[in-house]
Amino acid sequence: MSASPGSASDIPILYEDNHLLVVVKPPGVPSQEDESGDPDMLTLLKADLKRRYDKPGNVFLGLVHRLDRPVGGVMLFAKTSKAASRLSDAVRTRAFRKTYLAVLTAKPQTDSGSLRHYLQKDAARNVVTAYAKPTGDAKEARLDYRTWPGADGAPLAAVRLHTGRPHQIRAQFAAIGCPLAGDRKYGPSGRGAPARGGHGDIALWSAAAGIAHPVTKEWMEFRSLPPRAFPWTAWTEQQLEQAASAVQHASD
């Protein structure tokens, strides 16, 4: 079971200035408040800002993007409404570069390539269905990937997202017969091998994010590697870093 932080002091900060807060989200923590009532990133970080800067009243913190609850890694927040607006525009115009690492349960037909599907979400069941062609209100989802061999036929995949749909990586790889390790929702009958070690049950990690600073316009990149726990220990930290870089800087 994933461990939830008792306070924001358990959440590593990668970068902070007057406009931007970049942290490492622990797996198992919701991005924002949900029906579970469990501590969530937005609430924890707001409380931490209030405490650290002795701020009176409500603290503003904007959610720039979301990570699924079981997923950990780089996550960005806006500390001002102006930054929130500009960062949201970057996400909308796909100027926000996101790279993930994932462990697959099967090898794709090609070592590298692109996936394009149309995803339709069933909100009642919180499940996304991937279609090969446009259908109904399904939204286009695109990603690039590259894989490296791993133990027991479970390859490592580095993924660069071009769109940010709910459950996108999980649903798209499941659609080609390569669900993520430990993904009980999209794996075959829930039989994906769980990621042990208290770090979440899906082998998916937000490894890098790149975006122009909302005020200075300087291009900034932030990185985080998965924990040294199964199944990530099948690769060295250097191999994981190289994998993330391989797609993060791939040309459009």
C-alpha cells in the first residue's frame, strides 16, 4: 500500500520562487481533494506555505496539472493567479513538456514509436476506453515512447506526452496489449505484477517536466527518478536518467 505523507514536510521540493512551486508527489496521494478525504497535495502544500511564510488568511496555490493518485514524481503548482493563468495556457497549447517512465508487462511490437488513440472517459466508473478512430465525445490522445529491455520480459518505457488526458498512458499501452505493471484497472483481469515496496501499485513515474517560466520566460526543466524499489531496481539510476532524457529532448 502506498504511504501518504503526514505533512508537506514529507514532500520534497525541487524548486520554488515567488511564482512557481515544483515538488515530488509521493505515490498514493491525491492531487487534490477527493471523496476519500485523504490528505491531498493541494491542501498539504497550501498549509505548508501558510506555515512557512506566516501568511494570514487563505493561501493561493494553483493546480497546473494532475497526476493519478498511484503515480509519483514531478508536479508543478502556481503560486500566483497570473502564473496559474500563464501555466494553464502552456498546458492548453501543449507547450508543457512531460516525460514519464513506466514498466510494461509486455514488449510493444516496435522498440520506439508513437501512439494515437481517442479516449472516452466513463466518469461513473472512473475508467477510460481507448478507440483507434474518433467516436462520440472521445478526445485525441498522443504520445511518443521508447523501450529498453528488462528482466522477465518486462521492458522499461520512456514516454513523452503530447496531450494530457486522464489515465492516458495506462489506457493507451493497455490498448496495444502492453498494460503497465501493477495496473489493476487496465491490466488483464487485474493480474499486473504489483510494484512492491510501499511506493504505489502502478509502475509509472513522472520523471521530467519542462516549461517556460511564467514570468521570466526562461525554459526550465525539473527531474525526479523513481524510488529504488521493485520493479525500478531492474535498471540503474543512470539508465533511468538516460531513458527519460531520450524522449524528453526528442524533436517534435
